[in-house]
Amino acid sequence: MEIYEIFAKRKTKLKNIMSARKNTNSDEIIECKKCHGKFHKKTLLKNYMVCPDCNNYFTMTPFERIRMIGDDHSFKEHLSRMHTINPLDFPGYDEKLKSARQKSGRDEAVVTGIIKIGGITCGIGIMDSRFMMGSMGTVVGERITAITEFCDKQSLPLIIFSASGGARMQEGMFSLMQMAKTTAAIKKFKNHGGLYISCYTNPTTGGVSASFAALGDIEIAEPDALICFAGPRVIEQTINESLPQGFQHSEFLLKMGMLDMICERRNMKDIIYKLLLIHEVRK
């Protein structure tokens, strides 16, 4: 690799880091989409990115969530140097990727790694809805698969926080293949006795909800999270009927037996720690 290419990549990485820091500026003012209240970012961070007035859940970045549930300075990222290409030469895809990187400060729609929660080491994957709505392309599928296989080899529990609009259409069949790929990795991991905790956040839809997100040994969701394959508007337009109140949201799915529990963010670390402790492998 030429020396100027190395410097160019380092410059791009530095820009992404600075962009991410800008996006997490504690003095930033954020408006609640539900009640339209305006709050300092630092106020929301102290309240787990939940609106103090109406209890609406704001979107969290992967590293805000890591700080929320992980032990201090315990996270180590996995496969951070894997980058997306344009396998189908889809028109405008390169520009969309560039825009998504600038907006999110990340290089893809998922962050994976190893983390400690209450001193217990586990693998973790956190999807980022700011990056092309958390859509699953080849890199997202590979990162989920790789962290699952690593946890399988190391006998570590696995936690995945899903937030996605589904498969990434710009990668066509390559994207859809990730559903089978991640599902096979999770199945192998579970067949070997691995513990997989799946955490749904708003929204978790499409190919993600129909693959690895739905395969947890324990299924947890945040309050009022939309969890579905096709959204309610699409279904209503298809069947020409109105849907039940709260259809496809966490509370409805819990009532129908599709979830094990709904957990508020402030309790998430404690609940996950207790689950890990109950299932901890004694060596």
C-alpha cells in the first residue's frame, strides 16, 4: 500500500472520530419528537436518553449504549477495519455510504466487540439506526457472524441490540444472504450451549427481525419498540383493514407471548447482569 493511501485512510478515520464527538456534544439541544420538549444532551444522557417529560425513548448511539450497560473501559471492538464496497455498482450507493459515515461517525451499521458487564465477559453487537436505518448489508452480516463464532470458540455469552430497517436493497441478494448466514452462525452457537440474549430496540424490522434478532434464548425489548417484518402501514394497505391498537409494538408482542420481558433502559444493565450470572459457566 502506498504511503499516501495510508495517510488518506488515517485522515478519513480522524474525520469520523471528530464527527462522532460532535454528535455526542453534551451541550447539544435535542427536541423530543413526541412532546416537542427541548433538552440538553447531557440531561438526556443522565436519564438514559429518555425524555424526562413524556418518557419517549430517544435513539442511542452504539457507544452511548456501551457506556450504559458495560463496565468502564472494558469494551474492545471487533473487526473494526472491515469496510463496505458496492458489489452491484448500485447507482448512488457510494454517495449514500459517504453520507451515512459523516452522519453517524461510524463506518457501518453495527458495532461488535467484547465487553464486561458486572465483571462477566461477553460478546456484544449493537446496531446503529443512524447508518442507513441500521440496514443489514454484507459487512453487518459478517460482523454479526464473526462475533458469534468468536463467542462460540471462547464459550462466551452473546448479546445483540437490534435496531434496523431490514436488508440493504443496494446490495441485493448479497444482503438477503446475510439472513441465512447470521441465522446459521447463531444456531451453531446455541447448539454448542451458548447463551444468546436478543434485545429489541425501536425499530427492529425486516430481514433483521426475521433472522438473528428473533433467535434469542432470552428475548428482551425496550418499551414501545416497533418489532416486525413488514410495518403496520404496509399491512394495512395490503389487507385494507385497520390493525389493533399497538400492533407490532413491544407491549402487544409480550401479551402474545413473543417476548420474555420488556425492560426500561435504566434497568437494562442490572437485568442483563442477573441473566448472565444465572447462566454463567463455572470453570
